[in-house]
Amino acid sequence: MVKSTVRFSEAVMDRVEELVSGETFSSKSEFQRFAVEFVLSEIDDYEPEMLDFDDVRDDLFPDDSPHRSDEGVPEPGAEFYQIAARVRQFAIRGEIATARDLIDTHYPATDPRSLLLDDIVETYRTREQPPLPQPPHE
């Protein structure tokens, strides 16, 4: 394996740590590997290499999830791309709170797409804009 260092905002890592403290992921590295492979498999004909990828995906996105097709395979992310474009558009305009509200209305905090979109928002937040307060962790 190749080692890669990735920087995330503290808010994003807090959400990752919530998932790791649950039963789905054993470590932050496992979560990050899954998130990257999931996104690649959604946008390309990428075949995930992670062991138990299908089992983890099925745990996170059950068959009755609106993000699953009849065959039980994630549908191409058309809706996700539309939401991502809107989130980016709001972030570019400096409407950070609106971008985060849009994310929160479409994806639960534990969804890897939510974490990815939060990271996009952080990219556009200027240094003059303080980080928005995150809801208290239960």
C-alpha cells in the first residue's frame, strides 16, 4: 500500500471518529479507504480493492435506501453530483451556512458523501470566516 497524508478540518475528523467509535469501521484509515473507494466506484468503472467493501457498503446503504437500485447496487450518483454542484456554488459565493444546510438536509452525518461535501465547503471558507459551530455530540 502507498501512504498518503490528507488534511481534514477538525469538524470532519470529529464526524469520522463518531463512525469509528461505532461498529462499522475499526479505524480512521479504514473509513478513509472506504470513502475513497466508494467515491471512485460511483464516478468510474472502478472495482474496489478493500476487503469486505460490499458488506460495509450494504451496512451503510441498506437495500431499502433511496440510493440503491433494484439490483442492490448503488446507482450512478446523479443526485449526488447535482447536490455537490449546488454546495460548491453556495460555498464559492460565501454562503457557507446555506451550503451546510443543504448537505444536512440530504445526507445523515454518518454518510461518506456528507463528509466529502463538508470538506468541499471547508475548501472555500475564507480565513476571515470563523468555522461554523457544529451541533453538540451526544
